[in-house]
Amino acid sequence: MDKKELSVQHASELLKESGKLFAEVFKHGTLVVEFYKPEILDLQGSHDKDEIYVIASGTGILDKAGEKYNFKTGDFLFVPANTAHWFEDFSEDFSTWVFFYGPVGGEKESEDNAGVL
């Protein structure tokens, strides 16, 4: 985990070695980066920190608090802390980078960045 640059291939190898659906691949300050590849069903719910997904491969739907968002390779998805969410109808090749950051409970939205996305 000392590397500062990681490829999808290397992260996939770390994931395979872990034997889990996710592998922590980088940490710095409050930032934790994982690589995630669910199988058949995504059983996650909510997390206590803000999180960003950058889709490494595949397609599917993100259900975020009941709202559905189609995604594809390269897309950026934001999920605020404590928001129920999961992936559904994802392709077999689906994998994603996951970035957790900030304080427990999430960051406060400022007027400067409100509604940018």
C-alpha cells in the first residue's frame, strides 16, 4: 500500500489476493481508497463517511436512497455519509474505485459547491 499510483490491473490483483469483495489499496489522512467488485448482489447499505465511486469497468444502476442512476465505465458517483445505497443490475465485469474521506458523519455542504453536480 506504499504506492501512490495504482492501476486497475494491480488493484484487481490485490482484490483477488484478499479473497474479499473489496480491498483497501491506499490510505492518506482521512482518505481511504478501496477497490470493489461485488458478485451477483451488492449487499452494502450506508457508510459513516462521504464516499465517491469512480467506475473502473462495467455498467449498472446505483440505487441511492431510492433514486436510481445508470452508470458506465469512467463515471463519477457521490454518496453522502449515512445514505443507504447499493449497486444493482451490474454487468459481470463491474468494478469500482471507492474513495472514503472526511469526518465521520460527512462534510457539511458549503454554498460555494452546493448543487455543482
